[in-house]
Amino acid sequence: MTADPPAEGREASPWNLPNALTVFRIILVPVFAWMLLAHPDQPGWRIATTLVFALAIGTDWIDGYLARKYKIVTSFGKLADPIADKALTGMAFIGLSIIGELWWWVTIVILVREWGITVMRFVMLRYGVMAAGRGGKIKTVVQAAALIIALLPLPGWALPISWTVMGAALVLTVITGIDYVLEARRLRAAGKPAE
């Protein structure tokens, strides 16, 4: 069952499947956090924890796909979707650092970039929309892959693979963050704030 796309200039109802998936993702964050922090050394729990994280991160792709396909754009979705994403990945990075499996400096660098750019994009709405670029989308995929690998109870010989993918995620996170800052400067220099 699909609703007709909203008329031009009219916002869709907030009661829709993409927004429901976003809320579901937010609800999964504390569930995921408890599973990871309460059972960090039990392989069965770690596999279950990884599956919950993968399910949650998968809802981000699905709700984005549905919102684009059926042109379902709401103020709630614009605000809640990035918050849900950052809460989920942020909890994963923080959780891995709490249990001693990821250096805190890596978590701090990534979170400062993620939340800083999110806030900056909201501020820059006065000048124009800063859409997610190709680099940002690749960064998101590599971060998700790095976290899924890091959450799994890997044998010792596989740890260098996890570190390599996490390193790639860190580098992409920093580089794309710099790109967003440069784009914000160009937007601000190009014109006056939107009325």
C-alpha cells in the first residue's frame, strides 16, 4: 500500500513508514547498548549484538530509499533521521571504547566530526542545503562495515582486518568532514541567509 506523493509545496503526514523506521532505530539504540555493555565477552551475545546493530543500521537505508521513492519528506524525518543515525553509530563507537576494544581517541575524533558536521549543516540551512555527497555516503558505508566487523567476536588472526577497516573509516570521516567545512565556507561566501 502506497500513499500518493504529497502535492508540491505540501509536507507529507509524519505518520509514515520511513518515520516509523527512524523511531524503531532510535528505540534499538538502548537495546543495542545494553547488549554490548552487559555481555562484552560472550561470543553468542556479541553475535546477537552485531545482528541488532546491523538490523538498526539497515533501517536507515530502507527509510531513505522509501522516502526518496515515494517523495515522503517531513520536518520530523529531517530532524530525527540524522539524530537516529548519529545516536546508533555513536553508541557503537563509545561502547567499543568502554569495553576496551577501540582507542578512545578514535571515538572522540569520529564523534566530534559527526556531531559537529550535523550541527553545522543545520546552521547552514540559512544559506542553503548541504546535501550528503558521494564521499559522505561512502564514509557512512565504511563506518557501518567497520563497526559490524569490530562488534563481531573475531579470532586474533582477524583483528588486523578490523583495524584496517576502522582506519579507513577514520580517514574517510576526517577527509569528508574537511570537505563539508569547505563547502559551508563556499555557501556562506556565495550569498545572504535565506529568508
